[in-house]
Amino acid sequence: MTNRVVTRIENATATIEFNNPDRRNALSFDLLRELGAALTEVSSSSDVRVVILTGRGSDFCVGTDLAAPRETKTARGESVADDTERFRQINAVLNHFHHMPQVTIAAIDGGCAGAGLSLALAADLRIASTRALFNTAFLTAGIPGDLGGIWFMTRLLGGALARDLFLLPRKITAAEAHDRGLVGSVVPATELQTTARDMARRLAAVAPLALRSMKQNFLQSATTSLGDYLPAEAERVVECARSEDVWEAIAAYREKRPPVFTGR
């Protein structure tokens, strides 16, 4: 059977790719479970510093496959308890992706809608091709939203704009998504994967301890008060300041050469 999720690791970067191009990388319960297994393997690797999430073919992910057989869907309708448990499992995948220690990049081409948009929003950084189209699409399908899309959108764009995009679903171009802050950059489709890899190489070249600690700072800053955040930030600063990588950064600066970080 063809793997629905394909993972490649090169130069401290893991590229995780949805592999359902004939269905525009639409999501099934099994695909999301495969994604969860891939994330578990990658997140535990000390050799991987950056993760790129993308889709094979001309689309990132158009969300749940509404035309798929009932048994492949998360809400397959066997019972309330069964549907709820299956949603808990895919929510755990989303939560794992958002909180994994590596910095994550969503490289978005073509359609990015529904639960696919939720996954993109869970990434640390988003880059889109000029032909990317975004749509919350949940109300169109008769559901109120899943995989934390509203949670992420509200924190990323603010409550007013999140309500506008979710309550009045419509297609948003890459240029509009960039103007509103939904994505950080827009590039031609032919340059999307190269640009994402270049961004990953830039991130992978910095001090690994500092990079992971900075991600933890961002995650904690979104959910805690300043009073709770500052002590944890101080602990991370001290840990990094006492690392060999800081001495390497100082030596490289003095010797006018690129630093070589080891994560120690």
C-alpha cells in the first residue's frame, strides 16, 4: 500500500509530505494517524532541527475528503463515543505538531482549506506560492471547525479577522493572506520548495539549544502570564549561555568565520 505520508531527512531538515495528490491531499483518519507516526519519529531525533510540512503535487491540503467512504473519515458515525475518541486522536496529532521541539515550516502550494489550513496555522512559519488559495470552508461543510483552526487563527490574526474568515468562508489569495499576516512570504510556485529548504538550512545553521529554547519561549508566551513566563525564560537563557555553542559563537566572531554549532 502507498504511504499516505512520506518523510525525507537531509541536512538536519525533515520534510514531511502529504501523499494523496489525486485527492488534492485531502485528509482521512488513516492519513492523520500516519502523520502522527511520522511526527513521533522526527520529533525524537536530535539530528533534526527543522521540519517542513508540505503536500505532494499542486496542493498543500484541501481538508477532509468529503467524498471519501464513511469508514475512512474521523467521524464515521458508528457512535458518539467512537467519533469523539477518533477526534481526540487526531487532535493529539495536531497538538504534537504544534509543540514539537523543532521549528516547523508549512510550505503551501495550491489549495489550503479546512483542516489542512488548521495544520498550516499550527506551524511556526508559513510560506506560500503565488497560486495558493486559502479557505476556512468549515461552515460550507456544515461543521464548526476542527484541529484548532479557530484557536490558531484568533491568536495569529485577532478575533475580528478570525471571525470574518470563519463565519464568512471564501477563497483568499496568497497575496491577501500575506497582507493579512496569514503567511510570512509568497514566492512563485516553481520556487516554493527551494525557498522552504533554504529557510530550513538557515534555521538549521544556528545554535540548536537556542533555537529550541526560543521555540519554547514562543509557545509559553502564548499561554501564560508575563510573571509565569519570565522565570522560565531566564532558565533557558542561563542554560544556553553556559553551553559550548556560545563559546563557539564568540570564537567564530573573533576569527571572522561561520560558527559550527554542536548543540552542546
